[in-house]
Amino acid sequence: YTKEHEWVKVEGDAATVGITDYAQEQLGELVYVELPEVGKEFAAHKAMAVVESSKSASDVFSPVTGKVTQVNSELASKPELVNKDCYGDGWLCKLQITNRKSLGDLMDAKSYEEYLETL
């Protein structure tokens, strides 16, 4: 997890990325998701996508340094999947991790829960 409310599931050099339940709850029902281009590279903590609700638009930051290998194209017609299942069908993109040191900035679930209590 990140302080910007992204989650990442790491499997080897692959990372699946999405926004946390807290983030989607704060935004309200999503009406649009702008996904990154496949093949584009992002450094950790750089804006890579945008999620929009009727309330506001928010940048989604890359939790790790990597190259986009896949995007969840289903979100183009069903952005509400992020609200319904942010840790499952509502994932945003998959990255190939290009700098494993960037994993060191992430929080585990317990640390993220503790962080939320400070907000």
C-alpha cells in the first residue's frame, strides 16, 4: 500500500495495481477511469492514471517503478467495477517491475490500516 492510497500485489517481477477501498469510498461512484498506455514506463510515485467521480478527479500514482504490461480495458465501459471490487475486478493495470528497490517504500496491510487512523 502507499500513502496515496494505491495497492499493489507483487508476484515475481509482475505487479497488479489498483486504488484502495478507502480511496474509492472517498471518491464516491466512479464515472470515468483514464488508464496508462501499455508499454509506458513510470517511476514510483509518478502519476500514471486518473479516476473521476461526480465529486472530483484524482491522480493514481505508480506504487513501484515499472513498465505497463496490461490495462483493465473493462473499466472503459464499467468504471464502477473499481467501487464494487477494488481489490479484484477493479484493478487498474499491471506493471513489470524495473526497479525492485522501489518496493521498499510500500506499506503492508497493518501499516496501511495504522496510517489510515492518522487521517
